[in-house]
Amino acid sequence: MSILRLVSLLMLLAFAVASSPVFRAGSKSLALSTTSLNKLAVRGGVVESNRLLPAFEKARAEKKSALVSYLTAGYPAMEDTVELMLALQAGGTDVIELGVPFTDPQADGATIQHTNEIALANKITTKDSLEFVRQARERGLTIPVVLMGYYNPFLRYGLDKLMQECKEVGVDGFIIVDLPPEYGEEIINKCREYGLSFVPLISPTTTDERIAFLADAADSFLYCVSLTGVTGARSGLPDDLPDFVARIRGVTDMPLAVGFGISQPEHVAQVSKLADGVVVGSAIMNTIDGCAAGSSAQEKAAALEAFVGTLKGACGEPAQTAGPARARGAYVAPPTSTYFGDDAQTGFGGRYIPETLAEAHVELEKAYAEAKADPAFQAEVDFYRREFVGGPTPMYHAERLSKHCGGAQIWLKREELAHTGAHKINNAVGQALLVKRMGKTRVIAETGAGQHGVATAAVCAHMGLPCVVYMGAVDCERQALNVFRMKMLGADVRPVFAGQRTLKDAINEAMRDWVTNVRDTHYLIGSAIGPHPFPTIVRDFQAVIGKEARQQILEKAGRLPDVVVACVGGGSNAIGMFHPFVEDKEVRLVGVEAAGAGLDKKHSATLTMGSPGVLHGTRTYVIQDDQGQIPETHSISAGLDYPGVGPEHAYLKDIGRAEYCAVTDEQVLEGFQTLSRCEGIIPALEPSHAVYQAMQLAKTMRPDQIVLVNLCGRGDKDMHTVAKAYNVDLSDYTTVANVEDYKGYFSGDGDQ
């Protein structure tokens, strides 16, 4: 260790001890054993101090707010980051937020999202982010560095390894956008063990009671999100910002740093009168982008230093400063019942969301519990199933398909006959009735295959609700008919061009909309995915399928099926079909995923090939790389082209109650065409996965046994996709006429 580093270390240690409540209190020095854990950590005989508390104390002593500056690691190029970090310090930054890129951010605006995409294209990893900090420290960086990002990359890295390496390279803490403290007990306590900080976020929608709860999880400062919305530079500040900060001050005296939308020195001057820290992000990234093409790292650093200097120069003295920082002992999260299974380590589910959405989920959970217990609400749902959806949908014995396969009887739950052509209408109706009950005035939704979008658009048209549907641009192209149907029903369909431009990206964009418009908007999520209580709500509204099917098969066949089969993407049709059969232990439950081009190529077989992680607000199985990033997936069916799965499916897999397999695009087309020719029923590509697997199962079973398939959608929407797969040009009738020349899958009549 150099003399300079040793002296700096001793000065920081002296400052931390001198400013601690234990040092000042004198007679209460026995409190040291329980209150100093978060400030001081002993590793290898060396006592180290968190730099965050001294940074805020220093700014306070200078009668200025601390300037907190955001920088995306590895943007615009790997070789720029260290130079830019040093430029931030030279310009007057007091704390650096170093953004760790993630493929699927929920609360980032266009600027930060773009920088994440570039950084990921540069192959930037969590390890690289730590290396940037190490190199910057070696070159003289002394100010605190906080890693800002999303939970899954940190979780995938390994929390103990992450904490140890953060401590070694000089990271001071974490801001994790989608990790509320009630789900972060493990990482908060590991932070405290290693002398690092966990920084909670507070938003304008946070209640006073919750502010106190969040402050209890903090040990250095609180990050106050100035508005309901995503990150991004804005022309002005919210009018209610002073009242918001005053409300927080009335609950806690922890240091406050205010961010989101602050882009100009004038903004900094205004905010610095209110808060202990001012956070600037998108404006810094825009400054870097403003450098001429081909600028060197040093030229970018010079431009950034100059801009940051104007921000620091605008920092004034807060009208009310924070009280003395309070050290914390071990953190104990409140109990939660939001998991399928035991807890955050072994169960699936939870509520991993940006703070802005926390109160909306509490409100939704309460409203749904009340509605579920209300006979009038349940009667209304039943009425819509009969009179609007067209249920109960038939139970159909596919005799010719059964004969074609040989072996067991194949029965179909004809959910494709429901209004709008798929099972999605059940959930759309139920949630729309909840929207009316909660008094929300606007509905947003995501869609992949388009069926959920059509169902939501239909229900919103019926109930007079404005509707916005987000759909990946790739899916818009392959499901153009459903796009037109949604627009015909009055929906505002918004193509998503970010990321892979498929279902997961539509979910990301819908989440950003909800973060921005949470007060009047309900996100009518389409599958049994997402944060609690969505997986339970969607399952309950779709369970009508399984309830009807169980009763119908008993009436028609005189007994329960041996196997129930359903396709699984997010998993709403499958969990709706499976749930009423879960207690029937003699009934096998088989979920069929998309193997796409093959399990050794691009696929969407999450339960078959994935591993536990956190995506779109829930802990579940996820297709992810070794960095916790979400790679590109593939399925011929847009509705199954998703890298996650509902948490209840993950739970059923892990306890062994359900089994999951995957079939390829080619096998899907075989199932699609075989059912079409044997029964005159054209299925959607999604349930064609289940049809193919049911055919294979039937061949291995006795004629007195039953395989029951949830035929959850019809195939009209997929004819262009199937034609493309068969190299058929639908604009040329002579090509279409040569249907018997299709290669590779099935030809001949239904009895072949």
C-alpha cells in the first residue's frame, strides 16, 4: 500500500469515527457493537471506511449540495470509461453512479436505454464495471462510486463474490432499481457485512409509512425520484417537488439526493436548495454524445469536465440539511406471502419492481382480494364468460386424430372458439372489470402473438376504456392481421423497436409507460408473469378453462384424463388448465415449450434450458447468459417467443408436480398440419406445440387412456407465418394452389 493511500485511508477512518453517533455520545459507547457494522468492516486486518458518508459531510461543511453524476460503464467505448470517471471528479462531482448495463431495464428512458444497448454491444460485463473502478482508483479517483443497475446481473454474478470484489476495487454501494428492501434482505445484510451501502429509492407515489420503512433500510442516503416516470433530461422540474421533499423530511432526517429530469445548471440550483444531493444522468450522457465523431477519450473527458463544472458551480446550500447519519445493525425484511414456495432463495414470484410501482401493486392486491370475496364481482365475471366470451367452450373428442396417431384418445378443450379466437379474453375481461372497480381510466397492455392485444382492445371497446397496446416490431410484422384487428377495435398500437423487438421488449415498454402514468393507468398484463399479484390474478381468471374441462371430461368420458397438455410461453393458458387438476395426483401435467430452431440453437425453452433469475418483476426460470443478461430467443410462434415463464410454473417444475418439454418449429408445423387435415380445425402455432406433443404421448399409451389438450387459440392469425415457412407466396394463386408440394412435414389425407 502506498503512503498516499495509507494516509487517505487513515483520514477517512478518522472522519467516520469522529462523525459517528458512538464517538459523539460518549456515555453510549457500548452501542458500537450493534451500530457500526455498516460503516466499518475488517478484512485481512485492514479497517476500511465507506466513502459515501464523508462525501455528504464534506459537501455539507462547504455549504453545498453534493453533486451525484451518472455514467454508463463501457459507453461509448470501453476505453472511455476510466477517463470519464476521472473527468467527473475533476469537474466537481462528489459521488459517481456507475451504471451496470442490463438488457431489460424497466425504468430507464431513451437516453440511458440507448447507452445500455451500446455498452452491451461492446460486451461490457459486471466484471468490466468493477475493473473500471479499480483502474480509476489506481489513477487517483478518491470520490465514492455506487453501482447502479438491475438485480439479475448482480444476482448471477454471485452476491458474496460481488461484495468481496467491490470492496477490493473500491466500490462504495449499490442502487438497484428493481429491488425493494422487502426482497433485498440478503443483499442488504451482505452490504453491511462488507461495509458497503444499499441506497433505496423513494418516488412521489411512496406513502409516508413506506418512506419510514425505506429509510430504515438505508445507511448512507436516500435516492428521491423527482417524478413518476423514466430517466431522461427534461426542460423543467415538477411543481410539487418542494412538497415531495418536505414530506420525506417530515418522516426521516437521512440525507436525500434528488434525481430524474435534472439537466441544466438552473435545475441544479433549484434542487440544491431542497436536497443534500443532486443527481444528473441523461444530460451527462448527452454531453458525451455531443462530442464530435472520432473524438478521443481525452477530448470527451475535457468536454464532460467542463459541463460538470457548470453543474457543480450551481450547487447551493440546502435550506434544511440532514441530521447525523445513523449506522445500522442487521436488516430484517418484513414477512411476505408473494412467493410460490418458501422465500426469496427457494420460492418463485415476489415483487421486484421500481419504487414508483410499489403502491400500485399494493392497491391492486387489495382491490383483487376484495373483488375475489365479492359474490357480485364473481357473478359479473361469470356473466361475461357466458354472454361475451361464449363459454363454456366445448370438450371435443378428436377421433380421427386419435386414429391417425394410434394409442390413446386425444381430447381437445376448444378454447380457440372463445370470442377473439383465444383464451386471452378471459383474463382481459376479469382485469378490465378490476380496472372499473379501482377507478382507473386508462389501460395499457403488451402482446406477442397479438391475441392478448386483440382481447384487451375488444374488452376496452366494450367498456369504453382507452387502450394502448405495445407490440414488438418483429411481432407486428409477423402478426399484421392482429395489428389491424386491434386498430379496428380502437386501440393505439405502438410498435417497439428496442432490443430484440419481440414480446419481452413490449413488456419493457409497457412497464415504462406504467411507471410514467401509474396514477390513472392499469397495466393489463397478458400472461401469468410479472410481479405479485399478477401471476395469481391471471391464473384465477384463466382457471375457468381447467374447471370447465375437468367437469366436461368427467361428463363425456366418465373419468379424469391421464395427461393434460398445454403449451407454455409465459404460461397463462397452461396454468389456467393445470390449476384445477393440481390436486388430482393421478393426472400428469405436461407443459410444452418452444425449442425453436433446436435446443442447441435459438429457442424459447425457459423451463427446459433456463435457470432461476429475476426478470420483469418476478423470480422465475429465465433464459440468461453467464452475466445475467437476456439473450435473443426464437420461436415460430410469437406468443411463445419469451425468455421467462410464470413463477407458478417454475414452482410446479421444482416440486415435480408438472413436467416440461420442448418441440421444434418443424415439429410444430407437423402438429399444425396434422390437426388441420385430420379434424378440420386449424390451430394457432402456440397450441400446435401441445398438439404435437400430445400426438407423441398418445402413440405410447393404451386406447382406453386419455390425453387432454388445451387448444388455446385458432390459426387464422398464423397463415402468413406458415405460408412463409413453406415458401408459399400468398400473392400468387398458382403457388398457393400447389399445396401438395409443400416439403418436409406432412402430406396426404387425415387417415395416413
